[in-house]
Amino acid sequence: MSPNGSDRSPRRPMRRKLLQALTAGLVLATATGCSYNWEDFPRLGMPTPTTEEAPRILSLWQGSWAAALAVGVLVWGLILWSAFFHRRSRTKVEVPPQTRYNMPIEALYTVVPLIIVSVLFYFTARDESELLKLNKKPDLTVNVVGFQWSWCFNYVESVEGSTGDAKTSKELDAIPDRYKEAFPANAGGVYDCGIPGTRNPQTGNPGPTLWLPEGKRVRFVLTSRDVIHSFWVVPFLMKQDVIPGHTNAFEVTPNREGTFLGKCAELCGVDHSRMLFNVKVVSPERYEQHLKDLVKKGQTGYVPAGIEQAGHEKNRESNIL
């Protein structure tokens, strides 16, 4: 019996609250599960990959979660173990024995984190080097130009009805020569530009639409006219910064037709949220027809790629070459 004469144990309210919390959690989990596609669970929040390179990124993401979960289970287990087996009510000891240090344990929690970080670093460096590897001759090149507050796409292609040469075009002076080596000969090119109010005619999604052929290796050459942006096609699972005075590039091979969302992933100013675009992956034949349609619209040649290379970037290029 408790001191106040009641036979109610003081632990019962705590147990009752714990039971109520577990019940509420179970209800919440089952209720939200009705609208969740459990087939998507292995991707851990990532969208379905739509390029040949994206599964590598997904694998790295899943591996990182697995490592984090293993560490979490270990830490939670140690916390619960120490809280349960060393609680005062069990040992009846007011002040437990004091230990100044324990060399094996201290060595453990020093070495194990180093091993975890080293393993994550190895896989990240390995995958990053593969994802940023550039072929000498990609199937096509698109110069993505970021500006406040939309995007332009220069299709570096030899298209009937468009004359000129991308390798000598003044509009593409901001692009380093080592990227121009992969440009096709006499590529007059076509372009497409958007504004925040532009919308995809099929889906109604905001932003201009970048067209790509399925099954072709595409090189994106990223340049900026003003501030730092970031080119992110969500289901490609890949993004890269678009930096003024510095040119970045990466390659992907789309393997699924459809229209996908893209956005700027770098806070670039007041209307950053409006820097949206679409990526439409179609058959190679439909892609070629789209380029001809741009010629008919008079969108031949190229728009200015962006800010001229900075001095340190020119020095870096000379060292690479």
C-alpha cells in the first residue's frame, strides 16, 4: 500500500501512459500505411531511378542508411542496457562504484567511428569518381545555362537549317576548350529558353522543358550568367552546382521515357523557388524531330553560355591540359 493509503502502485500511471503512447504509434503507423506504397520502401525516400547511372547513387544511399541503422541499434541497445541493468531500484546501491576510465571501451569508441567514416569515405569516393567520369565522345552535349530566374538549354548539335560551329561560337566562349573537343563538327545548334512563367504544354508543370533521347549518353555542360545555381533532375538522383566563372559537367544515360521534374537546388536569391524546369525523355527519332521544330521556330544558334572563366579557373584548365 502506498503512503497515502491507496493500494495503487505509483508505477501504474507510467505504464498506462507508455501503453497509450505505443497504441497511438501503432494506429498512426497503420493509418499512414494505407496511403504508402510499400514497394517504394527499399529506396528509402528516393524516387524511381531513370538513368543507367542512378542505381549506383541509390546503392550508396541505401548503404549509408544501413550503416546509420546499425550504429543506431548499437547505441540504443547500450543505452537501454545500461538504464535497465544499472538502475538504482535493482542494485539497491545509492552511489555505484566510480570508474575513472576504461581503456578497452575508450579504444573501442575511438577506433570504431574511424572505421565507419573510412568505409563511407571509400565508397563515396569510388562512386563519385565513376559518376563524374567523362567519355571522350558522348552521344550528345547540352549546355545548361542558369540565370535568375530560369534556364536555357543549348543543344550542341548539327541540325539541318542551322549553320555555324559550336567550337568557335562567341556565345560559348565561357566553356573551356577541353569540353569543346567533344562538340560535333559544324554544330550550328539550337536552343530553348524559359522564364518563370513558362509551362510544359503536356503536363502544365512550370518551367522550360529539356528534351533528351532515351538510351543516349548525354553530357551536361553547366554554366551560369550571374550567381551559383544547382542543376537537379530529381529522378536522375544526380545534381551539380552551376557556378559563374567555373564550368562543371557530368554525363547520364536516360533509360526511361517520360516527363520528369527538375529544379534549382541552391538558394540563389529571392525567386529561387521559381527556378523549375522539366525533362522530357523521348525516342531518338522524336528527339531529332524536336530539334527540327526548334529550327522552324527560328531558335537556331546559341544563347550566351555565361560569365567568362575566372583567372584561377583558366590556370586550372591549363594544368589539366
